[in-house]
Amino acid sequence: MNASPSQPHPAEWTETQGLLPSVERDLPAGRHQFHKEQMMVQIREDLRTTSVVPARRNPFLRRAVLLPALACALAGAVVGGLALTGGGDGKADLATGPALTTRVGAADAKGAAPLLDHISLAAADISQPGVREDQFLYIASKVANTYPKTVDDRTTVVSEKLHSRQVWQSPDGRNGWLIEPGNTSEDGITLAGPNPLSSAYDRLAKLPTDPEALLRKIYQESDADRDPEVPRDQAAFVAIGDMLTESYPPADLTAALYKAAARIPRVVAVDDAVDAVGRHGIAVARLDEQNGQRTEWIFDKKTYAFLGERTVQVESDGTFKKGTVTFTLAITRRAVVNEMKEVPGQAG
């Protein structure tokens, strides 16, 4: 096999298809802490402070799509519920399109283990370039969220426009940059701080590659800061997903992550799932019993290359109807670059 489920590949993935209407939603398990941290980063950026120091991150908390912090503050956003209240000046119009919906794919409880075994083998069969301490990891994606939005006491479910997101990370996780048009300034915001980012390459490289030991570590770390409303097994599943998206895990760790995921109760295979740019694939998924949302990792059906992730409402909860895509992300490129803000293949 010549493609990895989540590994950056020297050729990298490129966008080859048209974009779907954007859609996504309130935040899946673990995204709230990231939003709180990034809200503070964005506010400091907007206030032109001289340094931006993100709060300490638990290594296994989700790194989510960044919401515009100032807009959230103006809208009276509640981090736990993300109910946005529109204002007359339009500053709170974070999402205006109709919510994206999808067919809820059939779940196969017995199919997850063999599928993850194939994906793990594909991940291990990858040669990857080394990462020097003076280089940066580059991850580009297409993302969107869906929210309940209240204007004049009327609440509707609306979606962001699908948009680009670019992240640069130093291997130690103490330096980085984020550009997400509409959610950051045109030039982006710094992710620098004294504490490593959760997806730092150096930190990932030190994790155990024995699947059982790795899963114990994930449970221990996610338990430390887990929202009590998030089921323990779901938090562990989400934590693994975090390490497979905006990160660059070594091949042996990637393979171990998939084997560890196979040991989490109620993980299933899904026959069909679509990423943010319209690529169909097969998914490994788990349902959050508390909110009726299913987190799906999407893979190419032939190569098992990791395409992206989405969260689907599979049980109506009073706000989101069954089939609503509450979050979507498609990885479009991964690479190692020599400088911050360098875009692979772009002429200097």
C-alpha cells in the first residue's frame, strides 16, 4: 500500500473535487476547551497585545476549528452550548447557510476491528521524511461548523461557509501559526506559547506504541480534564481522532493508534461517509450516547488513506435533526516545510 490513513505523505493530498455547501455544528466532545483557549488568543490578537500565550492544554484534548473569539464574545456565545445571538450590526453572523445533512450510514459493530486492522497495516507501510527541530509541520484543511443561532428570540440551525484552514507547528509545539479566513485576521494568529501544543510531533513521538499501553495512557490523560458529561470511552475515541488530524504522528504510532481504537467499546464501521470536499469513503466511528452524535473518521475505501472527519447527528436531540452534519473537516495537504507560513509548492 502506498497511502497512509493519517500520515503526511511526500506527495500529499490535493484538492481535486468541488466543495459541498458548508455545514457543521455545535462542538463534539472535547472541542470546548480548545475554543476557550483560542478565544483568549484571538482577543489578545485583536487588542494588539505584545505576546499571546495560550493556556495549558491537556495533550489529549481536541484541537477544533477555531471560532472567531471576538464575534463569539459580541454574540454572547456560551462555550458549553455555542448558542449564538445575532446582533443588528451583523458581527455575530458566523454562519448563515442552511445546515448540511447527509444519509446516516449503516453501522457495523463487527466490521470495525478488521477495518482498523487493514488501516493500521496501511499506516505502518509508509515511509515519511524526518522532521528537524528547525522545521515546521504544515497541515491544510477545509472545515465548517453548524450552530443553533438565535435572532429576535427565534432559533434556527445555520452553517458556516466551508473555508480553508492552515496550521504550522514546530516539532516541539511551542511555536506555530494559524490562518483561517473569517475566523482570524488575513495574516492569521500565533499559536506560540511556553507549553507544547497537544499535537506536537516531539510529544507524539514519545508515546508508547504498544496498543494496550497507549490506550491506557490515553484514558489516563483524557480522564484528567474530561467534561463529566462526556462518556469516558467517547473521550478516548475523540482523543485518538485529534492525533490523526492536525498532527504528524510517526508511522509506528499511527498504526498503534488504530489498534488502540479497535479496543474501545462500541466502535463501529460505517459503510459510507463523505468528507468536507465531497470525497466518499468508509468510516470508523463511535456514537456519543449523551448527545446522539456520531464521530466518524473517513478513509479511502481502496487505499485506506485518511481523508477527514465529521460528526453526524444520528438521533434527533430537539435542536439538530437526524442526519445533520454538525462538524466536517477534510485534510487537503500535509507537509514538512522550512519556515513558518511557508506553503508547500508555492514559489518563494
